[in-house]
Amino acid sequence: MTAFFANYLGYDAGWFVATIIGILLIALPLMLAVAMIIYADRKIWAAMALRRGPNVVGPFGLLQSFADGLKVFLKETIIPSSANRGLFLIAPIITFTVALLAWAVIPFGPGMVLANVNVGLLYILAISSLGVYGIILAGWASNSKYPFYSAIRAAAQMVSYEVSIGFVLVTVVLWAGTFNLSGIIEAQRAHIFGFINGFAFNPLLFPMAVVFLISSMAETGRTPFDLTEAESELVAGYQTEYSSMSFALFWLGEYGNVLLMCALNAILFWGGWLPPVDWAPLYLVPGIFWFFGKILFFFFVMSWIKATVPRYRYDQLMRLGWKIFLPISLFWIFLVSGYLMLTRYGV
């Protein structure tokens, strides 16, 4: 795309126009996907609870998310008199913006990536760790005890599970030999038995795929790890004092992060845009469809868990992160690195 515009505008202007178009091609469909994924979430919960879910606004209730968006857009933004006004308003913007920034390095297919950087995985890790700042600022700036408790919980929860996620990513990088997300996907081609794509089918990496899936739910605050929004003890957590579009931005950021974690599960362990089997006819289906299909599958799994698994206590949440996932992921680094030294590089 850059080469096309450079022919007419020169390289600098052509690069700028091509980059802006690339950003819009990712951001606009992503925001539409977030609206529809909220609808899908509610329909999955309803089906599992033997209810109908949204079924009035638009055909099959498909426009319900847009009606909800219009409703919050028309509502008044209420700022508590004792709140820190600047930080109170900027917190949801940070949460939403950070959720979009991470998609810059996500490869949707061969060559279909906005920024194909060699340290894409490190970029994802850095950006995802910034999301906690929006929640902490929201909780502190509200000047209310329930949002503040939620902010402290969010900080402890996200830091705890980022540690195990980081160790899981180390095992993937060791096996793939690169931090580039496209390179990690290519390393999974014909990985098992010479024809099965995906690290998850590797007995040494499958436990890490399970740890990463559970940790990604904790990182995004999904049930059963939604301790930051626990209505039974925190009213609504960091969102308690928010209304109108500031509240909606938290929702958009949350679901944007959920979709990002679903995409990372697909990229790191399940072959990304590759079909499940390295068989020529399956490559006739464009890779972006395989990738989106895997994202939807992992989103269904997360919705299924949310509809069926009760919320953890906070001590259970911390114990799972520090006493179970951390030792397992740390041990697995030694296991994987030792195996690779013996088989790939020699003793």
C-alpha cells in the first residue's frame, strides 16, 4: 500500500496516508466487532441460562448493542464533586486507547499486519501491562472507597498474572526462536507429525497453552476473575462513579482486550492464520478466516466459562497466580530449554 501511494505522493506522504488507512482498516472493524461480540456474549449467556437474550432491537436483536451505545451517548456525564476531574475523565480514554494500540502488531494473515516488528511479542506485553493504569486512575480519581478498593485489586491481579504470562511467553519464544508474531506462526507450520499446525498439540507446550488461556482471562478481568467489578462487595468496582460515554469506553476497552487475548491464544499456540492441518486444500481458505474462526472459538470458551463458573474469592485468585501458575511456568522454562538443548543444539 505504501508503494502505491508513494508513486503519486512521494515516499513520506505516501507512507503517512498508507499508515492512516491501515489504522482505520483495523480500528473501525474492531469497534464494530466489539459491538457485535457484546451481543454474542449476551446471547451465549442467555442460551446457557435457557433465556432468549436480546431479540427485539433489529432482526434477531442484532442492533441491541448499537441501541445501548446510543443510550449511553445521550446520557449526561456526571462527575462527582470530590473527584479529581482531569484524571477521572482521562482514565477511560487510557483504557480504550491502550486496547486499540496492541492490535498494531497482530498479523491477520501472511503479510496482513500494520507493523511487522521483530519484537512484536514484547510490544504486546508492554502495551497490555499499560491497561492497568486506566483502572487504577479511575479508582483513585473517583475519591470513593469502593472504586479505590477495586483499583488496588486490579493492580495486584494484573501484576500477578502478568508474571505467569511472561514465563509462558518465554517457552513459546524458546521454541519458535523469534519475538516476531508472524515468525511464531510460521514456526507452528507442520509442527507435530509433520502435518499438524500449532504449538498446542506439542505435549511440552500444551500445559502452557492452558495456563495462558486461564491467565488471559485473569488479565482481562473476565469471570471467574472479575474481582475488580464484584458487585457483591464493590458495587461495580472502578466503574461505580462513571456514566455516559466514559462508562461505555471502559466496556469497549474491556472487550477489545478480551478479543486481543483471544487473538494471542490463536497466534501463540493454535497456528494463527494457519489451518489446523498442513494440507494443501485447506490453504484455499484465506488465512484471515482461519484466524477469525479461532478468535471466535476462544471467545465462546470465555463466555461459556463466564456463564458456568462462579467467581473466585480474592485469596483463591492470588493463590492460583503465585502458588500454582508461577511455579509451573517457571519449571516449564527449564523443561523446554533443557529439551531444546538436548535435541536441537546438542548436549
